[in-house]
Amino acid sequence: MTGPRFTALAQSLPATVPFVGPEAQERAMGHAFRARIGANESVFGPSPKAIAAMAEAAPGAWMYGDPESFELKTALAAHHGVGFDNIVVGAGIDGLLGSLVRLIVGPGDAVVTSDGAYPTFNYHVTGYGGTLHKVPYRDDAEDPDALIEKAREVDAKLIYLANPDNPMGNWHGAERIQQTIEAVPEGAVLVLDEAYIDTAPGGTAPPLDPADPRVIRFRTFSKAYGLAGARVGYGIAAPDLIMAFNKVRNHFGMSRVSQAGALAALADQDYLRAVQAKVVAARDALAAIALKNGLRPLPSATNFVTIDCGADGVFARAVLKALVADGVFVRMPFVVPEDRCIRVSCGTEADLAVFAEALPRALNSAR
Amino acid sequence: MTGPRFTALAQSLPATVPFVGPEAQERAMGHAFRARIGANESVFGPSPKAIAAMAEAAPGAWMYGDPESFELKTALAAHHGVGFDNIVVGAGIDGLLGSLVRLIVGPGDAVVTSDGAYPTFNYHVTGYGGTLHKVPYRDDAEDPDALIEKAREVDAKLIYLANPDNPMGNWHGAERIQQTIEAVPEGAVLVLDEAYIDTAPGGTAPPLDPADPRVIRFRTFSKAYGLAGARVGYGIAAPDLIMAFNKVRNHFGMSRVSQAGALAALADQDYLRAVQAKVVAARDALAAIALKNGLRPLPSATNFVTIDCGADGVFARAVLKALVADGVFVRMPFVVPEDRCIRVSCGTEADLAVFAEALPRALNSAR
């Protein structure tokens, strides 16, 4: 009884999780977090209309969700002024990144990203046998020129760029991003992860060009729309690339309740604007807490603030550890020198009060 | 601007959908179905407690679902009397089949299934470059001996067997299935799809042996539990195989609302029993409608009844087409000689009345 014969690739992969969830940390600690401000979820919650739509959809959960996500894609196409055939809907950007990588990256294929950028993208690339080439951040930001240059050098099939960036929170303007799209080498596709675009200043996203084969833009309901747990993301790209997802995606993989929630959330742009205002206020409050503690908050176009703890990674990890032990769920960048920072998601006033109270203790404990 | 360079495998795949959803058919027809009894969804709906749990969870959809599905896996382990490390939860059996195939099947690897069995499994095998070897049904049933023999012959890495079977509805007893597990060749894994086990007679499933490396059993909340649109399935297998899913799965891919719904549904076994009784009654009613029209209903351990239309595939397809045009969503087997049948899911009394009224017309139109 030998059991499964895994592929050579599967055997080579570690059984690791890109992120440990806060629930697992709570179980390990034996108590709940007092503030859940570590995963860039939107503590302000989804639109009440989205909540109502989900509750209303729940009795109909006996039906599979429409595998074409027709209503949602129609609404998204209208919202963005692109065609229905420019949009693919999937189980969060994470799921869509997996499908994209699967379509394009085979063993040994070159992929370029920044060292310290989104680990789940790397997880997919490694998972399909691709070779990751990483360029460093420059001044705490992803470096589009270096990404393009590296892509040319290694003949990359995909180039990952998040704008605004996670985990650092900063952003490039539309013009810089458009120049980057123009500079994408032949045979490469720019994976432009715009998960945080809804909390960025106007003018951060270049106009959508639904015919451009050099870029796929990813958006999500997980951040500003407050529906991380619903698992609805989407990609916007030229029809040929969008069509290709049909070759590999889990057609009946969308939750019907989530489809209803996302549709209602998209329709409630007033609520989105109210959340955007709350995010701005919470960013300011987080920055003030950092400054009050002698730390430097980095500029942010996201729903989190990355805080420079003023020393090295060892110190920031100690601060993080003390915060977590004190019931404050936060995370931090993985890589030198960005790992001198901690990353704190926008919270409610209660969350921010917990953080304000816990941070001095954590800094003392780390010193 | 050449755009994406797809892998050779991706280029070789058709951009087809394993099943066209009823919503797409409705859009094409321009009107809604009068009876939605084609996808083996549970028209009886989920437990009211599951509905309440989902509605209650909706405001918390701003949080990612626990990537370990800890509570649900704990409850499932207790329910089945297996270990926590024997269970993997995923976005329906469809999603889990994709991960399983990805772990085990590479280009050219042999996989055995029955000709006419679940197309989504085939979609995954083809999608990862595997080679499908198909054995025919025997007397309208999957043929375990032929599957095992073929697996030996081609050195298969996976063997697919659904019990009860879809699309024919019949089943093998536990002893026969256990013998099949015992006969699995070295280096192969039996993919035992038990999606319909909750509507089968007691004694259809052999006891779970959580240490046996030769089989993975798949169960779902999509059928008797009435949560197809929630996308919650799970696999039960030896820990090594379960652990391997962590290498490739979309860790944060589970809807938090769906996790809550499934947990509540599992806890409400009284409701499940009530649904099981309704399924039995609906099967009997469907059989009676078939007989009244001079057709032969096949024995069923599922939430559908496959009806022999008494002629060939051309005739059955004409019957199906007439039913669909008349607003009755039903499906049928794909392959000769099973395609002489149509497959009708258990419906409410109203659904069954629509079917009873439409079937004679459809038969007349087909004749």
C-alpha cells in the first residue's frame, strides 16, 4: 500500500501556508485578539445593502452560483466602462492569480516580482514550477524600472506589480504606471494588482485600456468593499487572456451568496465613499499614534499604515510579537530593510484605542 | 505587443465549460425555467439553521474565512469519527478534485474513469496534461472490476469512481466498494466520489479507514445539505495526502459565510433526515411519472432519477430539448448507451407537477 505518487513538482513544494490566519494565532494563544487589524480587512464592514443581499440570497444557496457571474460581470463592465468579455470573476485575487500563473507559467519559466512583495503570488509561481526573479524595493517602494529591466534580462512571462503597494502602502501615480505598461517587453504580461486602488487618491490608476494585451489588472471586493470573506475578485484584460481563464478555472466555484453580496456592494457607491473617508481618518489616526510614539508612519494609499519602528528587523519583530501577545493582530514586511516596519490595518475607533494603548508597552518590551 | 505566452499545455486546452449553467440557458431562451431540476441541486433548500447562520455571518464577511476551516473540520472529524488531519475542506468537490489532480497528475500520467462519468474530473485531468483511460459502464453502472483492471494495465495514478453514481443514479453496496479499495493497484489512489452518499441506503458507504493510503473519499454540502451555491466540499483520506493539499490549495479561498452555513447544516441532522425522506418521496413520484408515460425509471440512491426514454440518444436528446424549451431544466447522460436516458433531479411538488405536465408533450414532440 504505497499510496499516492505525487508529481515531482508537488514533491518539491513545501506544505506551507503563505499566511497564518488570525484564528490560528488565537487558538495557539488561547484567547481572542482585542483588535483585528493585521490582514488589511475592512473593519468598517460591507455595505448594509450587501449584508441584506447576502441574507436574502442565503435561502437560495441550494442553487449553484451562475458559472458565468453574468450579472456581476455586466455590472462591473458598466462600472468600469469596459466590455463584458474584458472581465473574469474569481474567488478573490488569490484564486485568479493561481489561474493566471497556471495558464502562463510552466517549469523553469521566468517571473519577475519585488523582493518582499505579495507572497501568495510567489506561492503560485513556485507551485507551477516557475522561477522567481526578485528585484529590491527602492526607497520602500516597488521599482517599476527595475522590474522591467529584470524582465528583459530574464525573458519573463509575468511581471508582478502592486499599485498601491502591499506591504508598504505607498503608490505610484497613473503616469508612471502607464509608462511601465508601455515598457512591458514583448511576450510578457504585467500583473497589475490594484487590490488597494479604491483607497488611493484619484489619478492613481491609469485609464483602463481593454484592448492592451500587455497587462491584466486585478481588483477586489476584499478591501474597501469589506467583503474579504466573500471571496470575490476580478481581472480586467484583453478578451483573449480573459477567455483563457475558461480553460482552467473552477467554473462553478463562486459562492452564490457572495455573487449577490458583491453585486449589491458595487451598486452602493455612496457607502464606498463613506468607507473611503473612514479609511483616510483611520490612516491619519494611525499616523498620529506612530508619531506620538516617536515612530515614522509611511505615506499610505491603502487601508493600512506601515510604521517604521526606527531600528532593524529584529526590533520590529519584537514589537510585533509584543503587540500580538497583547491581543493586537498586526503583521509586518518580510524582507530587509522593509522589515524594520510593522503594518497596521485601519481600525475602528475601538481598535485604534487598543493599538494606541498597546504600542508604548510593545515598544518598551522590545527595547 | 504580443501579449501572453501561454504554456503549451494551456494552448492545447479548449476554452469549454464542463456544464452550461441554467442561468445561461435562461438568458439564451429569454425566459426563466419553470422547474429547476437539472443540476441535482436540493430544491428542498438548506436547513433553516444554516440559512440563519449565513445571515448572521454576513455582517462579518469583511473578515477572511479561517484558512484552516478549523471549526468545520473539527465538527466533520467528530461527525465521521476520523481525525482532524484526515480532512481537507475546499470550494466544493470540484475544487478539491482540481487540487488532487494537480498534486498527482502530470503530463502523460494515466488516469482511469468510466466513459460517461463526471466530466469535471476529466476537465481537471486534461487540464493538467493527464491521459484519460475510460472503461464503459456495465448494465448502466460504473464497473469497479473493469476500472481496477484498466488501472493495472495503464499504471494509473488515479481511479475515479462515484458511488452512488452520477449520471445514472445507481449504486454499489459497501462490500463491493471495500473490495474495490482492497484491489487498488500499488501506486494508485481511488478517488471515491460520494457526493450523493447522503441520499443512499444505509450500508452504501464502507467504513471510513483514515489510515488507508489507497483511497480519498469526497463528500459535499452541495447535495442533501442543500448548499450547492455555498461551495463547501471535503475530502477524507490518510494524513499524508491531506497534508499535501496545503501545497497547492487556495488557503484563503473559503467563503466565511459558507463555512458558517456548512457548520450549522452539519449540526442539523434532523433536517437532513427530513430532506432524505423528501428525496425518497420525490424519487418515487418521478418514477411514477416515468412509468405513467411508458418510460422506465432507473433505481436511484441519489437526489435524481435517471429515466430510460426507451429509444436511442437522438430520441432522448429530442425529449430533453423539448423539456428545456418548455421551461423544464433537466440534463442527460453524454455517452452511448446511457444517453438514451434523461436525468431529472428531485423537485418540489410544484416542480414535479410541471414535469408531469410537460413530459407527455415532450415525448409527443420527440416522436
